[in-house]
Amino acid sequence: MLQELKKQSLKRVLPAVILLAVFAAVCLALGGAGMVDLVRGPDWLYDYYGEDLEGRYVEADVYVVYDWYAETTSRREGSSVETTKSRDFIIDANDMEYIALEVPAADLKRVEQQMYDSWDYLDDVTDDLTTYYHIEGTVERMDAETLGLYTEFLADGGTLDDAFLPYIIRQGKVHGMDKAFSVSMCVIGLALLVWLAVLLIKALTGGYQKSIKRRALAQGDLPLLEEFYIAAEPLHGVRSDGRWVLFNQGPKTILLDAPNVLWAYVHRLTHRTNGIKTGTTWSVQLRTGDRKVYTLGAKNEEQARELLQMLAASMPHLVTGYSDALNRLFSQDPARFATIPTDTALQQELFG
């Protein structure tokens, strides 16, 4: 019995496992390469030249800022005020080449001051540069618009000198994505893999039948349960014989003592989107003496009523059907509710 129930649990978790595996693969594909670079750490910008820089995750201490040539702005709809989001500056790529650097608005005052200090240093107004701007990001090839502005600024209609590389450093980026995004994608991907592993391990080791195994060990009724499992013919996945009721809720196997199941009724749930009916879900609701509610899923109304009929036939004490009066009594006094099958006065009160 337990082996068969484990197989059923595994079958039920497999769709979720496959879905989790797909999502995990997507998340790790999006963030994995960036995370590898983050773990490995950035390369020192000034150690690389030309095409070796493209796509590289780098850091540097920028002492000399030559000028800025372009800025990115935004404007709210209906407003004439533009807000600067970033500016592109020109800095040293190494001792022979130059490269563009994107600076976010939050750092503009600091970098502009570094630029003014650089001008004073290059014009021999000051003897040394004592401050620097630390950068960390990914070297990307310029898009056509950025390259056009870069070329226009530096070449004034002519040909761009080879020393000015057609690359720009995007700060805070790794493999074209924000560092936070890469980290979050990897964390989510790993969490999904852990979740996937937990589902599989729990299904393969019988974790979804833990309560049944614990009960069998405590009460020594595993042989009777085995007998019940073989003898009770399942109807839509539910077994019942007056002693127990056995069914699955997702991958978990539920075993109830039949005498504790007091009430069952067909439940219809109508789904609506924007007031328009989009579907109906049918089920049988089981309520027990300890006020717990269990849902037996059904494909349609006919299946739900077949389930209810089978349960009523196997448990003569079971109260079936729904009414507000039954619901009030069950909510207020489950013990008195349990006397309905034998209390004619209460039957008359409830059913007339």
C-alpha cells in the first residue's frame, strides 16, 4: 500500500517538479553568467587593451576625466522639465586608449568636480590629482546612437581616432544586467532547485504518507490498512468502507477515521472575471468532528454526486447535503451535530 501511495505522490508532484526545473533553468540562465563574474570579481580596467575589453567586467580608480559628450534625460508626460538620468564621460581605458563611461545622476556632481580638477591638472594649474572616482561595471560596445554622438564630439565630422575605443562602461552592470538582478535571479533559481529537490525527496521517501506511517506504528493497524486498501474499491481516487476514508490532497495522502467524518455535501464554486462567468469548480466537502474541512475534487457535478453517494453508502451515520441550519449547528456544536442520525427530534427541527 505505502509503495503504491508513494508512486501516486511522485506522479502528482512531477508536473510541479518539471515546471520548477524550467523556471530554475531560466533564472539561472539569466543571472548565472553575471553571478560567475561577481563571484570571480572584476578585472582591473587598465590591464587590458582594444577588443580584449569588450564584455569584460572591470573596475578602476579614475583620476582623469576629460569631458562629457552626451546625456540621457527623461521628462514626465505633460511636463516641460527634463531630468538628467546619466551622462557619458571620456576617461582613460589604459595608457594608450580612451573609453566612455556612463555616470548615473547621483554621481554627476562628484565626477564633474573630478573633471574640473583634471582640467586644472592638465593645464598645469595644479601639480597633482589627489582624488579619484572608483568605477565598477561591464564594458559594452556602443550602440549606433551613442557611437554617433561620441564620434561627432571627438572627430567633428572626421574619422574617429583608433585610440578612442567604441566601448562604454555601464556601471553596476554585469553581462548587460544590473548586479542586483543577476544576484536575485540566481537566488531565485537556487531556491527553486531546493524546492524541487524537497518535493522529489519527500515523494520518493514517503514523506507525504508520514501521518499514515506514524499511525500504523503507534496503533499496529498496518495489516488492517493494507486490507482496507486492497478491498475498498476507489471511486475517483477516494476509498471508504465505514472504518476509514482515504484520499489525496495534492501529493499528500489523507486517512480519516470514518466515525469522525460527520458531514459531507456537494460544493459548487463559480469563477468570474469582471463579472463574467468563466467556469465552475465542483467538489465534495468533508467535515469532521474536530472542525476540520477536507475537499475532494471532482471534474463535474455528476462526479461530485457519485462521490457523495458512495460516501453515504459506506458511512450510514454521515449527514449529507447542505443547509444554513446544518452549518450553524456544526459551527456551534459538532458534538450535537453528531447525534443527528439518532436524534429524531433534532432531525425534525433541521429537516421538518
